[in-house]
Amino acid sequence: MSIILHYLILLRVKALREIGVQLGKKDWNFNVDPCINESSWLTPKLNSRPLYNNSLFCNCAYPDSVCHVVGLFLLGQDLDGVLPRALVKLPYLKSLHLTRNYLSGNIPHEWASTRLEFLSISMNNLSGPLPSFLGNITTLTFLGIENNLFSGMVPLDLGKLVNLKNLILSANNFSGEFPVTLTNLTKLMELRISSNNFTGRMPDFFRSWKQLQKLEIQASGFEGPIPPSISILSNLTELRISDLVGEGSKFPNLSSMTLMNRLMLRSCNITGSIPSYISDMKRIQILDLSFNRLEGSVPDLSGLEMLQFMYLTRNLLNGPIPDWIKDSGNRLQLDLSYNSFSESYDPACRDAFKNLFKSSSGRDNLILGECLKNVPCSEDQYSMYINCGGSATTIGNITYEADNDVGGSAKFFHENENWGFSSTGHFWDVDTSRYDYIADNVSILTMNESELYTRARLSPLSFTYYARCLAKGTYKVKLHFAEIVIRDNRSFYSLGRRIFDIYVQEKLVWKDFDIESSARGVDKAVVKEHKANVIDNVLMIRFYWAGKGTTAAPKRGTYGPLISAISVEPDFSHDGKKKISIMVLVGAVVMVLLLIFMILGIVWWKGCLGGRSSRENELRGLDLQTGFFTYRQIKVATNNFSAANKIGEGGFGSVYKGILLDGTVIAVKQLSPKSKQGSREFVNEIGMVSGLQHPNLVRLYGCCIEGKTLLLIYEYMENNSLAHTLFGPADGRLKLDWSARQKICVGIARGLTFLHEESTLKVVHRDIKATNVLLDRDLNPKISDFGLAKLNEEENTHISTKIAGTIGYMAPEYALRGYLTDKADVFSFGIVALEIVAGKNNMKYQPNENFVCLLDKAIVLQQKGNLMELVDPELGSKFSKEEVLRMIKVALLCTNPSPAPRPTMTAVVSMLEGGTVVDELNIDLSIYGNNGWRFEVLRNQLVQSPQPSSMESQSLAQSSNATWMGSSTSA
């Protein structure tokens, strides 16, 4: 390698190091050239919208024969730094994708000199004005800044970006008029400017954007009407305009848009009839014309075979309901609610795909529609209590009725005699399922009456709860809210803003209501009260999303109104109170009887169920920083725990692969109800891992605690365990080259450094081994299985504890005397490092008269001065001898029989990365003497430890697949 080439590589690594520091990225490995195995630039699939990505792309085909970084993709990494000024030190960078992080600050002025073509900084915490110098990056073809806090006017200089094809400005705080200079963007194919505060009429720029394919202008602040020039956009496949204020207009001329597949003109104050030319849009899948003033009949759209969703909600449509709608069956999900049709459609009352709530104008249907015409009220009602989206629950002396119907995009629920709901809309940009209309909380709730807030009803557009048979009078309406989806931590999960409107008796009561802001945090309850007058025996409460807020954080499709519970009580005296008093008296008698039965049964309860209950209470009492899943969610994700999804078996129980409804792949660790030891370790693992976040620790998504069911839900690791990769079956394992092994070893060391020295909780893992190191898609190592971990308070020099670990990995002082410090983990790490070099299992290594395990062989070879004999033959000659010798020597330092001379994990990382010279003077071989100490340690482990767990007793091929399970022994 020439001196110049070596110098250029050093500059590249230095630049990336600076970028990593500024971004807050701490897990990059700079020991190897990041472009070492890259031969060409791989174009990513930008339209796939991945949640997570951690990739660097190089191009080695430049004339100077030097590899250059051309792409940096860091999606969903929760980076909490700033946009890096050092980006200019990568002059060949073309694509930068920093979506879904927690970056703050503004865009650095140094970026003006870059040659970026693709720039996405969407879904971050960036603020300030959008700088005009962005207009200098004329190479840009894609600019995405959605879901940030940018404010002020859109700079005129963006008009210089003449090569721009995609401009995404949605969900910010932009104001003022939209700049006329953007008419220069004649190559524009996609424009999204929703949820901003622009002023004035919708701009009439469409004549310049003839190549436009996707246009989204929802709740942008613009006034109507829609400019007639929109008719020129014949290439549009997606048009979304909603929530225009001010002047309305006739239906715009869209007849040239025959390529349309998704059309939304919602709440635009459009008058007139629905044009028949829509039947020429043969590709259309979604048609939303709701919340306008459209009149006349519905045209014949029976020829639109691809049409799946049609929303005509809240218009003035009249005439008969067309036969083609009646005959469409479940092919078409249709909402005709709140219209004035001359007839009702009786079968639709129980049609799961059509909503005709208040859709006809007959005298008997003015209130709630034909479906309730023949359901007379048996008596006056004076209250209503609904646990929205949840099961029946009792709070004090009030029972909230269950409301666990799954809902839907066009749903009229009326099975309860005295109340029901009407729901319309589906979540755009995601594959909507029937489970998307009920939200489950993602953490442990601690507020009072938490039973009301564990689940909530959702809608992507509008839904109405109605109470019928109420006596005339004034009622106190209480609406219970808690934000249980968006988080408040330093991650992209906290970047969502849920904003919606609330109507009571068709009067706007709360506009732009924000649950998190009103409750001053997430997972906190807020109750809004309003007095409503009932004169026709019906009370209606409507929740409407007017297009404001975010739609992509923490994941795309997170928006719309959310309600946890509703209570309605009279604000007047009535005879019904006498009935209530009698009911209270009867209830008191019943309670006394129940109390007697409880006293008689308490002894049996303590004897038979006390253990299980205490375990469940212990789990529920944990202050978790993770999600809380329902058993139903996990059952769906794992296909009812099918055998095909089973990926392991271990001391805790079984492990399953699963896929959540948002597409997230998970691993589910299932605790066997027969495992008493496992129960303790399960509690310990939740408590430990929930408070630990690091790139080299496996990520705990959450847990499930329902009755006897105890589940841990982890991120799924595509490449199984290090044990499986190193010494699993040859036909099913990956081939690790040396750079991958070096990366894995350093990653494990970094994870232990965090546990021992950097975390708020100082943790000794106690069971570091190759089966407890998991590998993700990019072979990044992550330490797992914290069931045996112990907290180490800083003032304690050590912990005296029972022995619990795995044979062959335990440090001598711990195995012999139960003396536990973080140096026990250092010893275990040393064993794993030797296994990484040799590709052999420490305890499975074939013994002879000179050594009993891999560590013994390393010591023997060290004495002979022939450490290279330890290297895995599968590596051939493709490795750095310097790095291999360094790793072996570090491993020998770590496995010193005495804990004191062992290095800290910080020192280990520095030595492995070449920052510190390995001090061979610390490797005092005289300490080892003959093999006696090693036999003593192994014999003591075997005598004191019980029989190995089921996983340890299985063949290596099986045990290495139990990636997610505890495989430890304890005494």
C-alpha cells in the first residue's frame, strides 16, 4: 500500500470518527478500513421505508483507485447528538439517511459545500429556520425533513434545486406564503407539505409540475379553493388534499388523471355532485371524498375492480342507494354515514364492511338510523360508562362496560342496547389490519384507575360514540385520555404529536386537543369534562382528526384520535336515584358475603397460589422502561406459538420467532410455569435489561404478564448466537472472516465496559459465554441473558453469593469461594476471546495429557512460544497476525487465576483496538505452575454445580440454536 493511499484511508477513518462523535454514535469499529470489502456502490431500496438500518457504502471504482464513502445510512439508531459538521470531510458522499433518530439543533452551514444527491433527516428533533444555503446543494434529487420542528418561511433559495424530484416538508411548523420560486422545480415528482401553518390560498403552481406523481397537502393552513390548474397533472397517481379553510368550490376537473390509484379530497368544502369520470380511473384503490357538501346520487363505479376503500362520510348525498353498492359484498369497504339517502339498506346494519349510520333522511332515521328503529328503549337511562377498547372493569362502585370490538375502516357497532359507535377511515401508508383500531399500552401504567388506560380506541379519521335512551336533561360528560403509544424518552419513539378535535352534540368543544400536552406527559391520565344537554334522548360524542400533527413517529400510521374511557352522569335529580340506592344496598350485602368467602379461602390461596401471585406482583411492581404486551399480541405474532416458529429450547422454556403487526420481528422467551428457578431469573432479567440500553446489549422490547403466562419479548437476531456461528453444525453456520471476529470481540468488550463502568447500574453479568452473545444481521454482537446478573454497588469491593454460571467460563475465585466482582466477567470474556480465535469450544476441545481445555492449550502454546497454532484453520492465511496475537495475549491477561491482575474492560477495549500496548509483563506464567490449579477449578465446578440445564445436556448443535434461553447452572 502506498504512503498516499494509507494517508487517505487514515483521513477517511478520522472523518468518520468525528462524524460518529457529533452524531452520538458509539459503536463504530475503526480498527478496520470501513471500505475494506466494498467494491461497488449498492443502491438501497429507498421506497421500502425500513425502520432500522446501519450501513455504510463505498465506491472503489474512482479513477484514483481509492475507495470513497458514498452512502451513510443510520436509521432508527436513537442517535441523540447533532447533525455532523464533519460531513464535509467525506467529499464523495452522495446519500445521507438519518431518519428516525433523536438529533437536535439545526442544519450546519458547512453542508452547503457538499455534493449530496439524497438527504433525509426526517423524524428527528431538529429545529430553527430551514437555512437558505440548502439551495446551494444543487445536486439534490431527494430532500426529506418530515416530522421535525423547523419553523419560519420556506426559503426562496430552494428554487435553485432544479434537479429535485422529491420534496418532503410535512409535519413541521412552517408559516407564511409558499415561495413562488418553487415553480423552478420542473422535475418534481413528489411533493408533501402537510401539517404546517402556511397562509393564503393554495398556490397555483401546478402548471410547472407536469411530472408530479404524488401530491399531499393535508391541513397545511392553506385556504381554498383548489386551483383549476390542478387539472394539468395528468401523471398523478396519488392526490391528497384535506382540511382547507375558507372558500369552497365545485369538484375540480381531474378527468385527465386516469393513472390515479389513491384520491383524497377531504374536508375541502366541495359542492356539487360526484363526477362520473371517476369511473375511468381504473387503477383507483382508495377514494375519500368525506366531509364535504356533495349532493346528488353516487355514480356507478362498479367497473372499478381495484377499488377497496370508499369514504363518502358526512355529505349531502341523496336518492336511493345504488344496487352496485348493495351487491359489492366484502370487496369494498364503504362508509356512507351522515348523508340523506332516500332509503336505508337493512343488510348493512350488520355488515362488517359498510357503515350507514345516520345515512338516510326518513323521519324515523334522523337520529340514529334504520338499524335502531325497531329497538325501542325499555326505560329511561341516566348514565353510561364505557371502557373504550377494553374489557369490563369496576372502579369503586362504577362498572365500565366492555368495548372490545375490533372496529374497522367502515364500522357501525350497535350490539349494546343503549350505546354504540360509528367509525370511519383507515391508516394511510401502512397495511391496515383489523387490530389497528385498538391501542395497547406499551409500558407499565402507574396512574390511578389504570385499568381504564391499558387499552384505548383509535381512529385514523373520525368516530362517534352515542348513548341512547337517556332521559332529557343536562349531563356531565367525562372523557378519559392517556397517551399510551407515543413515548417520552430520548428516542424517535417520543417524536410523535397526536392532535385532534372533539365534538359533543355536534358542537366543537376542544380544537387541536393534544393528550400528551394536556396530561403533561405520556402514560398519564387526563380527564376532560363538559356539560351536554340531551333533548331527544341521544348523546353523541365525536372525535375527528383534522390532518394535524405527525403521522410517522414512532412508526408510520401513528396518528388520529384516541379515547380511553367515557363516563356520562346526570347533572340533575331524578327518580332513578331511588333505584340506585336499592342497588347499592343489595351490593353491600353481596360484598359482605363475598368477604366471608374470601376469609374462608385465604388459607387455601396462600398455600396454592401464593407463589404464583407473589411472582406476578413482583413483576408488575418493577419500574420498567420497556413495553408491556398483551398475550393476544404475542399469540398473533407467533402464529399461536406454532412449532414452525420455535427457534430454541432452554432452561427457562421455549423460544419463538414472531412478527408484530407493524412488521417488527421479535424473539419471545417463554417461561415454563414449572420453572421455579427460572421465575426468579425471569424477574431479574426484566429488572436488569429494562434499565440497560447499549448497542452491544440485546434490546428488550417488553414483557407479557397475564396469569401464568410470563414472556420476554426481545429484538430478533438474524444470525443466532456466537456459539452457533463458531462451533455449530458446519452445514448451517456462517463463515466468519478475521475482520468479523475482531469486530465481534471488540463489541462484546464494549458491552461489558458499559455494564461494569458506564451504566448507571453497575452490573456483573455472571454468565458470559458464546451462547449468550447474539449476532444481528450485520454481525454486531449483543450480550443477552441477564437472568443471573448481579448489581454491584460502587462501594462494595465484591459480592459474596451462591455460585451460578456455566462450567468452563467461571473465574477460579468465584467457582471456589463465591467471591464475585466484575473481574469474573473479565475472566469469562477471556475464554470467549480464545474461542473466537480458535473456533473451538473451551469445554468441548479434545483433551490430552497436556491440557484439559482450550485455555490449557493456549497456556501450553504460550510457554512454547507458538501461539499461532491456536488459530482456527478455517481462517487460512487471511488474517492479521498482529491482531490475532494481540487478541490471544489480551485473553491470557483476562484469564489470570488471580482477579487483581486482570485488566478492566475499558483497558481490554483499548488493547484490542491497538490504542494500548498489551503488557506482556502482566502475563506471569509462573502463577499457572502445573495444571493442578486448572483441574482443581474444573473439579470444584463439577462437584458444586447441579446437573446442567436441559440445554447444556443437549448436543451442541441443538444448544447453539437456543439463542434466547438461559443455559446456566446455579448452586
